[in-house]
Amino acid sequence: MKAVSDRRRKRDAVYPARRQQVWERGNGMCEWCGMAAMTDVHHIAGRAGPDPHRLENLVGLDAECHRRVHAEPEWARSVGLMRSRHAKLA
Ligand SMILES: [Zn+2]
């Protein structure tokens, strides 16, 4: 149990810096619509796995786009905002 929590703590320690990098990548704007300020960081393939906070798994969204991703998962998958972490990249 302790080993798992240590691993998770180490894994999550990078997250604040990665969030900052995502914000800079998007110039503080939603990376999907570009029309509103980035407020959320979404994990495209979820938070499981060895390195869920890798930059290519993160997309900065505004609250409305983030809501839509989770409300319309079929749409989100079709546009690449959501995928299984086991899926191969096209
Ligand atoms: Zn947006």
C-alpha cells in the first residue's frame, strides 16, 4: 500500500508544472475553441498509467468545453479529446 501511494505522490508531483506548461502552450486560452480563457486541464486518456500528466495527454480547456467533453464522449473521442489509454495513436 505504501509503495503505491509513494509512486502516486511522485507521479503527481509533476502535475503543477505540467499544468503551467499547458497554460503557456495555449497562451492561457482554451486549446480547443480558442475563444475563452483556459480554466481546466483535461486528461485525454485519463489519469491512470505510469505518466498520466505527460503533456501529450493534457489539453487545456475552458469550463464549457471541458463540460462538453464529458457530456458528449462520443464526440470527444471523434475529435481526439478523449481516448482509451490502451488505444494506439493513429
Ligand atoms: Zn473552449
